[in-house]
Amino acid sequence: MKKFYKDKMTVNYIDLADENSSLDADKKYNIQGIPFVVLFNDKNEQVYTFVGYKDKKELTDILKKYGLIN
């Protein structure tokens, strides 16, 4: 998705196995499975989360629904 919407969003990832990470993202977001995706709006508010794979159409529909892309 990054290459399709690179001017409209930022895509980051966290390696939960990284022992040097001080983020504790697994606890903060109650991560139950991988991949685990958290979507934030431009105000850095969490708007949607999901676990597992989404194909391009499904992910695009979710991004549009939450106003993250046009």
C-alpha cells in the first residue's frame, strides 16, 4: 500500500521481537496476533485496528471509510 499512497500516508512497523525496543507496543495496543495493524488519523488518534491480512481492495475500503484517503 505504501507505494500506492506514499504522498497521503506514512507506513511504519515495529518488530516485537526487538529486545532493544522500549515501546512496549504489544502491551499498549493489546496485540493478539501478527500482523496487527493500527490506523491513526492526522491528529494521531487511533481510528481502527485489525489482525491479519487484508487485500488491496479491503484495505483501501477501510482507509476510505475512516477518511484516511480519498
